[in-house]
Amino acid sequence: MYFRYDSRKNGGERMKFSNRFWLIVAVMFVCTSVWPVLGQTDAAATTEETPEIPGSVDMSLGVKDTTYVMPENFRGKETGEGDQQWLEDVGYLMQENSDLYNVDAAAIAESANFEGEPNINWEVKKEDADGNMNTESSDNTNKATNDSNIKDPGYYQVHNGGARQVSTSGGAEGEAIGDSGSDSGSESGGAASGEETASAGNEGDASGAAGGDAQTVTAQQRIGIEVHDCTAPDMWVAFQEGAGTVNMAETEEALKAQMVGKIIENMGKPFSTDAKAFEEASYIFLEEGEDSDRDSIPWEKTARLSIAGTLFNERGAPKFESGKLSSKIDQNDYTNHVNVIGGEGKSLKGVYVRRNVPFIIAAISTDNGNKRATAGEVEVKIEDADGKVVEKEGEGYLFRVPNYPRSEYKDQPDYFFTTSAVDKDGNLTTIRMPLYVVNTQAAFEGGRNQ
Amino acid sequence: MNKRSILLFVTIIVGLSVSLFAQDGAGANKETPWLEGVTIGPHPEELSPVLPLKIYLENGEAIPATLTEDVSVTLVADTAIFDPEPPSEYNGTEIPSPKWTRNAAVSWFFIDWEKNKNVAASSSQQLAVNQMVVTPLNPTGKGAITCHIGRKMRYTSPETGKNKGTFANSSVAQDVRVLDITPPTCGLEVSVQGGRSGTFWVAENPPHKYPLPKLADVYFSGALVKEADPAEIITVQGLELGANMVVAPETAAVYVPADAVLNIKVNGEDNYKLDTAKLKYGICKIASGEPIPISPLNAAEVALAELTLPENPYLYVDATDVAGNRQVLFVPLIVK
């Protein structure tokens, strides 16, 4: 009823209503025009003096899609630290925001204006063993979202640094440097001009902003991120016989030391694909494969199995073969297990050693947890079908009675070679394959009668 | 004006207001493309102290507003983030039991606002964590050195009584401009009838050399330089980059027939801004180290037969950048 209007009333009432109406309209216009400004400037100073532009402002930073962000207590992590739990090789879309990215600079300072677009930099730092944060990547994208895909486990910080030029007086145009007068330039000429001005700090106002009163205002924020290892360790296994003209390593330790050097040097990949390189020792290489495969997301991880040398077929023929294996992921803790089972019908049928020929076995493992920078020894075993471990004779293994072909030596036990490597996060690589003791003459003179 | 009209009017006004706000939002997306896809607000939801930061020269003096390209300055960052304990109060809010839990992470950048590009500073020297050597490599009229420092800390949440992790942040910028001390690196391309040509160009080598003088190599190629092998690139090394770059005829020259009409094109290069109004090139002789033009200035076509050539004519390019650095390159012109 407040706005009731009766055309039959006299002119005074009409005038009264009209005034009231236009007052309301005016109030509404004032509200609509002032409202957004008030909203933008609530953080700004309201003093009548020229407002001071702050050197920096705060910033928010987070992951936009948290689907694959693991819970805070993932893999036993302490809660309350505020660190995010990520999986290696999974891309996470980061986003950040700051008052520096607004349309206008009212939230920075009253009457302030932005000069141009913000400068936005995304940086990833990794903590080393001494606790120092070292830069892994730095990308000047000038975008407030960024895909972060960290490919190696460890503790990281994703950092966003923002900056923008802010002025309170409409800003200043860019000023050509050294443009203080063409005469001075041409008089000094060439290198001489540099000599006159090259000492840093001799020119300019030490405290003022260059190029006018535009001032660079910064913002930054970081997030701590624990990136978890989801990759099974690489493993190399070497079998080296001590017969014939082959120069057997003096001890097993010597072979291991040689392998440690090579596995680090080759980042876990086979040191050669030439079968001739494996005349002294036969190798099993089990690793993540090509670089493109090494960046697979945890639930699509694969492994490459390579067998090289003379001991992986009954004829003793040298070869180098590679194949891809799938890796099995644990759906709870996202650890991977690469499991190689050898045998008839498998890509790895078994290892064929000669009777009466001593041999040694060494296994070395390296992990992406420290970018394959170190390697460690892995326990190997030869056991029978009941799990009874076959002991070494001296420094190596020696079998005097053949068990291959199995059909001819049914009374002889089955032997299995087993080994496994596990990293600190529980990613596992295991190999189990038959070990055949070959009657030397039959094996190397196959096709003739014994 | 009846009640219905008034309500209609009010509705229009409200609708107009709403549409204005909506347009403002859509406009924000157009005006702030860097925020595309961002769904979080501009302020952190949890406590995250922003601490003051000062950066200055290692001798304690303020960073000058003008630096010089290729000249290093060692800077120091000064902030409470390097204190033994984190702040126990921020913006009037108590921070109970604060402890640092990680080392400070420090990042330095140089922003060239003229290009809106930054370069992350890194030093091969062993420095304290709060120090950085910054060497501006490219001139700019509008730049800034920025320093960003963050450190993980832990405190006791007053609400839950449990530990809580957050970051203390410090960042600041010093606006600077970077003086150009490198002369231009201009060259010429010369061709004659029949398609034969010769080109020479200049590259600073080693790049960013300091102290002065700057050095440069001059490269030559083409049939007018070496008719037997036009593809070969001849390098004249170690000339002082400046106003007296004279190539000796025994190292390289441009050979042309006496009746040739030369087509000359200049390749103007500078590491910042060339003063094109001062650019001169053509054929000259040298007197007191200065080029005395024989051909019309900056002529695209020069008929040798119309010139009175001196005993030792040169092709030359005389270039100056906006900072006044001057390059004059003289290349022997041998008329057969």
C-alpha cells in the first residue's frame, strides 16, 4: 500500500507521490552503482591521504580437482602437516588466486590502477637430503592454473609467484632506456657509452620505482607435497659361468660392483642390446622401459623384461630379447608389483646352466625414488619345489647331475631361481623361473645322437 | 502511473541491475583471461602469514633503480622467515606454539615488464640462502627484481588443539630498468645482376661479455664473397663490437664487377631497440675512423659506374641504438 496511487487525488498528492517515487529510484541507482565498488574496496585503506601501495599481498593456492589427491594419512603419513599426498606421474591441475589478478586494483589500494597484465610463475622445488629446497622446474605461464605432473617421488613444494604493476596516478609509459638524449649517446658512442655507465648502482633513484610511479606488487603461496612412489624397482640379474675361456669375476662381489656402476650409468635400462655384449655373462633386465613408459600413470604401469646371453635357452644360443609386462597395482595404497614367472610357454622359459660348470649369480636393484642414483644388492636364491634352498659350493653354485630335459630326468628335483626387490614404499619386483641343469654334451650338440 | 506500472518499473530496474552484474562477471572473464578456470577466492582460507621482506645490495645499500646489462649485483633478502622461530602473532591473531618444520625456499626472478616475461635467477656460486647474484642480460626500460620466500611452519590450532601446518610467505619487488651497453649487430646483404650475392652479419661473441669492450664475430657467405664455394661461411673472429669494426681484406671481402649495380639490403639487429633514424649504410671510404659516404645514403640500388671510387672502398653499416651505443662495420669492397 505504500506506493498506492489514486489518479483522482489532487495534484499535491500526486506531486508528493512523484517525489517519493523518484527518491526511491535515485536510491536504487545509487545502490546499484556503489554496491560493487564497496565490495571491491572493503580491503582498501580509506584514508584521505594518497594510499600506500603494499609491497605484497596474500594468495590462495590449491588443487582444482582433488580426485587423485590421497588422504592426509596415506601410507602412514603424519596428519596435521597440511601437506598434500600425491602419486607420481599423475597430473594435478593447480589453481591460484590473488587480488593482483582482479579487473581493477581497488583491493590493493584505494585509487590504484593496474598497469598491464600480471606476471605469473609456477615453480616446483624438491627437498634434498640436507633439507634444501632445489628448483626442479620454473614456468612463466602468466596463467593462474597449471598442470603439475611430478614424475619422481619425494617431498616437493609447488610455488606460485605473482607480480603486477600497480600505480596510483594512472601509471607511466615505458621509457626507452638510455634515451636521456641522443646527443649523449652519440657522443659517447659504442663501447665507451657502456664504460661510462656500466658500474651498477651509479644511476637512478635508489628507492623509487623506475619508469614512473608504477610499482611492482608481489604475491606468493606454496603447497607442500609428498609425492609417493608407485613404481616397482628395476632389477638386473647376472648369471656368469666359470668355465672355458671366459674370465670369471674373481668373486661375486666384483660382479656386483660392475653391475652397480652399469645400472646407475644406464638408469636401469640394458647397457647393450647386442647379443655379443653378453658372452661373458647372461643378464635379466627388468625395468620400466622406454622414457615414455616410465611416465605412465600408476594404474597403467608396465615393465620391460629383457633377457640377454647364452643361458636362456637349452641350446646355449646367444640372444637378446625384450618384451613388455603388465604391472599389478594395489588399489588401496597404489603400490605396484611386477612379477615375472618363468616356465614353459612363458617369455622367460628358464635359465639353463651346464652341469659340472660353476656359476655365480648377482642381482642389483635401483629405484626411481632417488632418480636411480644409487643401487643396492638383492638377495637371490635357488630352491627346489619344496622351497629348500640350494647352497653354494664355495663361491658359486655347482650342479653335478643334470635335470633337463625334464622328461629324461624325472627323478631329479625341479629347481627354481627366485629373487625380489622392494622399495621403501612397498613397490615390489619379483622373479621366479625354473633353473635347468643341462647335460652339456646334449645341449651343445643338439641334433646329434648322444 | 498505477501500482502495476510501478512494480513493472521496479522489476526492470532490478533486472537491469542483475544483468549489469552478470555482464560485469562475464566481462571479468574477458578482462582477466589469466583467471580462466580458477574457482578459488583470492585469499587463503587458512592462516598463512605474509611477512615483510626487504631486498638490498650485499653492502647494505638500496638496489639502484638502474642496473646495467651483463653487470652482476649480489642481493640480500631480509625477512623474519630466517628467524629462529616463526611469528607468534599475525594480523592480531595469536599463533600458538609456532615452529618451523622445513627450511626456507627462496626464489628470485627478473621480470621484463615490457615483454611480461620473467627469468628465474640462479647462481653457481656458493651463497647464503638469503643471497642471490642477479645478472640482467637484456636491457629493458621497465623491469623488476622479485624475491619470493616461503617456509613451512606448524602451530597448534586454537580450535582443535592439534598441530596444523601452513606456510609463512614473504615476497617483494624492486623496480629497475636495465641499461643497454651492447652496440647493434647489423650487417648487409648485397646482390648483383645474375643473382649472385654476398651477405655479412655480426654476432656478439662471447655473449654478455663484461667488462667491456664487447667482442663480436663477423660472418660472410655467398658467391660475391667466395665464388668457388658460395655456401661456405667465413668467420672473422674477435672484432671489438663498436664504432670501428674494420675487416681486413685478407680475411674477407665482397668482390663485385666494375660495372655492377649493387642491390643493398640492411639487416638491422640490436639486443634492445635500434635507432632506425640513425641507421646509415652504403659504400664509403674511411677518414679518421669515420665513414665518408661515396654512394647515396641508404640507397637500395647503387651503380658502381656512377661513383668515383676511392683506392680502398668499403661497404659499411653505421648503426646506433636508442641508448647511444654505436656500431660501424667496414667490409672491403673489391672491384674487379
